[in-house]
Amino acid sequence: MGPNAKSSGRNSASRVARLAAKGKGKKVRFKGGTLFPAVVVGLAIVGTALIIYSRASIPDRNTPPTVNDHWHASYGFYACDTWLPDLQGNKEELDTAGQLANDKFRRTGIHSHDDGVMHWHPYTSAATGRNAKLGVFLDVYGVKVSDTKIEFPDDQGGAVYEEGETKCIDKDGKSVDGEVVVYAYESYDNANDFSTFITNFGDVRLTQDGMAFTIAFVPAGTVPGLPPSAAQLPELGAADTGAAPPSSAPTGTDVIPGDSAVDVTTTVVGPAAPSTTTAASSTTAAPAPTTTGG
């Protein structure tokens, strides 16, 4: 090997040493500026948020009510100054194929027995845990309760109570506007422990067995009190044997991931503040609402 080769080797080593010395204490810089690291950080944040959201969105099969629970909750509809009739039908009719004809009942297992009681024995996660909401029950019977209107389907009388249209008579005999409100009682036997809802009624949750719900169209400030069935809720619940769920879970989007229907053969069974108004019998039909023109 010639002298030039040795000199070249020494020069290369010297250059490496000088570069290393210059690099001490220097910050590493991305050639493209700050855009790339910002994108990486942003993606990491979004990914973390999606993981948290997905975990929160999947129903916990152990959060009550579960598919193994059978809860009862009293309910009642109140219009102006009168308790309306209870919803009719148990929705357990079968079609020609031997399946439950009411798809929403088949999907959830939530219904009533003409008794002013919500019978909550979920078939699937569509009605368990955080999905145990008043709207599930109302949907089975086709009752629509919005921020401004209560509307019953034809098979439940077809009455409509709407803010700005339906008038109530107050205690002084004056025609006044009504408003939609839901009172959720923590217990069927305590008229003083309740929450008041003026919007998003379908999302009002059932959090324990033995609750009571009053769905009302009343003049502002009127609290009808506990529904009539509340006084007999323990007896009505004890008399109910419940309906077994379908032999297989509904398909498609009916079942929420993480849960399924109970595998049982299908059978058919029959069907707080002090009150500011005087409640009538739950079997008394409501007087026809007065509406304004327009």
C-alpha cells in the first residue's frame, strides 16, 4: 500500500472526528421543518381519542339491567289535568312463521301488559346497561315524544298534544298553553325524589328496578305526581312471569357487538313534589284536547 493511501485514511478519520465534535450538544433538526413531527403528534392524539371513545361506546354487558335481569318501572301519561289510559297490547303476537311480529319488541324484549308498567327483561344489548332508556319502551308502542309534542299511534287512540296548538284549562278556568315534560322518579314509593326533563326524553335512563316515569303535557310548573300504577308496582311485578326471548338473536344491526340474545324457547304470555293537580283514575279517557286554529 502506497503512502497516498495512508494519508487518505488519516484524513478520513480526522474528518469523522471533527464532525463528531461539532455534533456534540446539537439538536436534531428535521429537514422538512415542523410539519412532519406535528402530523405524527396529531395522529397519536387522534388514535388515543378513538380508543377511548370506542371503549366508552361499547356497552358493558355487566352493567344493569342485563339480559338476566327482569325489572319493572311504573309509567303514566298525563294530559292537562287527567291521567290517560295505559298503553294497550303486550306486543307478543306471533307471525305466520312463529316469530314475534313486532320487530322492536323482538329486538329489545321491552313491553307492558296493559297495566301501566314497563316490563324490562332485555333480549339483547339493545336494551341493557346504558341503552336502557325510556325511548326503547316508547318505540315498541310507536309513541312519539319530542320536545314539543306527544303523539300516540292510531292503535293507541291517535291523540296528539302539541305545544302552541293544544290548550289546557288551568285552575282558574283559563285556557293556557301546555308543555311537554318528563318526571323520572327514583322509586315508585317516593314522590319527592325525582328529576325533571324538558328535552331529549328518549334518552332518559332506567338505572334501577322500581323506578317510575310520568310523561306529561301540562301547564308550566305542573307536577302531576307518581303515575297511578306506582301504588301497585310490587304486586304487578310479582304477577308477571315475563316472556322468553326469541330462540336466536335478531340479525344485522339489531345486536350491539359484545352481547347476544338469551337462548330460550319462545313462549306467549298475557298481558315529588306535592301534586298541583288532582289525578283521575288511570282508566279514565282524557277529554279531547282543545286546539287553536292554524
